[in-house]
Amino acid sequence: MLDKGSSSCFAIGCIYYLMHWTRCGALYTCTYRARMRKEYNLAGDNCTDCFTSCFCEYCVICQQYRELKNRGFDLSAGWEENMRRKQGVAMAPTVEGGMKR
């Protein structure tokens, strides 16, 4: 969703799998966590993103999933279908709170 449909789910999954297998998955999740925080103006900083990604990588993935779901995205549908459902709106409504748990 953060790539706005420019990357396929399969390609991103393969990249993450290879990075996770080489024990660099936290770097990948840290990058996406920082992008999501910037995209949706969420509280936090790069240091917190990296620390959380290194010590609780799976929690970060769950937080990102919940954040996008709470913003109205159906992650199983893909970018194009989500945009069709939102009738061309490029950004979901703002949700107070964000990735806190």
C-alpha cells in the first residue's frame, strides 16, 4: 500500500524473505515503518523505528497491518481494488492515535 501499487506483493514478499533469511529483515521493516510514519504523520522517530524493528520485528509488521486496516484499506484486495473502492481517493482518512501498541 505504501508503494501505491508500484511493486507487486510477490516481489516485496521475496525481498523480505531473502532479507529475513540473511538476518536483515529488521532493516526492511524499519524502512517501511519510517515510510508509513512519514506518509501518515505518525508520532515517532527513526531511532525508535529501528529499535522496535530490531527487537520485535513481527510486532512491527502487525502494527503496520493494523494501521493500514484502520485507515480503511483491505490489504488482501491490492492497491487498484482499494482505489476503485475509494473512488479515486489516493489517501485514506486520518485516524488519531496511530502505531502505539
